Amino acid sequence: TIEGGGSIYAPVENKGNIIANNGTMGIYAEITNDSGTISVNGSENILDLRSTVTGGNINPGEGTVQLYSATLTGTTLGAGKINVTGNSSIVGDTTLSGTDLSIQNGKTLYLKKDGENNPTITNNGVISLDGSGWQTNLYAYDAVVTLTGNGSVKLGSNGNNRLTYSGEGSFINDTNHTIEGGGSIYAPVENKGNIIANNGTMRIYNNITGNGSVSIKNSATLALNQNLEAGNFSMEQGTTLNVANNKTIDLNGDFTFSQIDESKWQWGTNTTLVMSGEGICNQSLEIGGYDYGQDSTGFSNNFDLEKLVIDGENTYVYLIDLIDNGNRSSNEALYVSDLDVLTGATLNLNGLNLYTIYNGSPYLVCAGDGDKFGGGEIINSPVPIPESFWLLISATLCLLVINKKKDRWVSI
């Protein structure tokens, strides 16, 4: 064992233990740690890493590990607090076992290849970007970085908290892993897990692909400045969706929202919602807003879409009206300025009203109208809703009401 405080300036091949247990221990030289452990013992103690550590375990324990111009290669980071206090790098495959890793204001954590091998970050903890003004980055440095595990990357609400990249860099957000918060996503992301806007405004500046879920919660805003592909997409009441001009949301899952203020649903000009499940599953599309009938008023005072496309062989989309969008005392409807139901796809009205502009005038879409809107099939048949879906909706509504009225319990 090497223990205490002080400083290590000599390179060390560690097969035993290095323990910071007396104030701050600074490490300034290379540590080869393939079969050893580096740890902190005691809540008041700090391990200050300013060099390269290769392999082995780094365990913060009840203390703190600081990364200041440090490089970690093939390490396992144990449970506890790790602060990135100076620009640092993680090289190759790394495991975060319940680690609370915080990238602090104005600092960058680079994720790099180990030779030609792209890194996999197994994150069962939290990677948080805590910048309050300066650019604070989790950076895919010319590498395709896979974020896996059941943990999350949390972006602080400031827009300078960034998931970013260089060169051929990008992120894969694997199944069960979550990217959440606010901040900005500048890097391309293949999303197989969850992306959740739940802290201020989350801004997306690069393409999001994949069949993972995307949601907006906690009165947050999702600002789409680039195209989005996803499985399920959902919005809680009070949240905001802003879609920039000429952008597309392409879903192979369901679209649901609980919204009462149409001003919080901003689709820019030439924007499109595409439902393209291609037979993977039946897709539900929530309607919402007062049914104005065949009246142009509905297209400006409702939850209308600029363009709706039902695309893909065997894609089957059905309308639903399960969530109270503020007009439960009257019939609700869906307003779409431009409707395309393409050949091979089916739109089931499910007894609900859909209006669009046809030959320059408001038009009620009816069963059998497929030849007017792209050659697909438009039907109007009852859709049985699974009991599990009703339970999910009830739980969602209950949570929404409880969240709104924190001083009492309300059952639905």
C-alpha cells in the first residue's frame, strides 16, 4: 500500500493499493494499474489525478476523485463522486459502476478510441454536465461512442452544456440508457434507449436516428433544429415542442400528448410528422383540440400539423383520443394541413374526426378517401385498446394531476 496525502511524481506500476486518506493526494506521473486499485478513504479526502492511469479500479468511496488533465485508459470507476475539474480524456472501454461523474463549468471530457477500437462506456451511474455559462462538453473525439448500461447522461439547463463531437464522432445511446435534461445535442445520436427533455430547453442540432423513445416532461421544451427519428414520442401537459422550418419527425411507434395550450406546439413551415412503423407494430396517433368542423379556424386554433405522412409498406396508424387535452367537454379532432397516406399504408380513423385541406378547402377525411391522399387505405373501424395501455394512460394522468396539485392526492 501507498497511502496518505502528498504527491506522486514517479511512475508507478501498481499491483497493490494506492489510497488517498490524508487530505489531498496528487498524482502527476503515469500509473500502470492493471491489477491494482486506486481509492479514496474518508469523506474529507481527495485524489487529484493529473496524469495517465491505465487499467484497474478507481474507487472514490466516500471521498472525491478529481480529473485535471487526466487520461484514463480501460479503467473501472467505482461508486462515488468524480469531478472533471480540468479537460480530461477517457480512452477505450470504461465502466462506471454507480459513479457520479460531474463535468464542471467550462470543462470537457473527451471520449477517444483505443487504437482503432471505438469506446463503449458502460454507465450504471450518472454523467452530469454542470456548466453555468461556459461550454461544458461530453465529447466524442473522432470516435463512435456507445453509451450503455442503465445510467444516464444529464445535461444541465444551460444551452452550453453540450453533447458534441469532432470528425467522424457520434454517440450510440443503447437500450435502457438515457440522455436527459436540457442543454444542447450537437453530435449525431443513434438512439436505442431514451432521450428525455426534462430540465429547461433541450436543443437538438444534429440528426437523431433509431427506434428509442423521445419524451418531454416537467414543463420542459424540446427545440428540434434538425430531423428526429424515434420509436414512441410523448409530451406531458405544460411541455413545449418547437420544430424548426423544413424539419421532419419520423416515428415507428406511437405519438401521445397531454396538452391544453396550442401555443406550446409550434410546427414551423414545411414541417412533417411521418408515421412509418412498416408493420413493426400498430401505431397510435393522439388527437387533441376542439372540433371546429370543416372550418379554417380549426387549422390555426388547434393542435394541427403542417403535414402528416403515413408511409411504408404495411404501416398501420390509428387515431386515439385517450388523453384529456383540455376539450373533454366537446368532441376533439385532428387538423392536418397536408395529408399523405402512401400506397401500402393504412390510416384507421377509429371513429374520430380528421380534417385536412383538399383542393384549397377544409375537408373531413372519410373512409375510402385513400385515392385522394396518396393511394393508401383509409378505414374507419373500432380499435380495441389493450388494458395495459389504459393502465399506462391512467397512471400518467394521475401523476400529472398530483404533480400539479402537490398539496393533495387526487385519484382518477
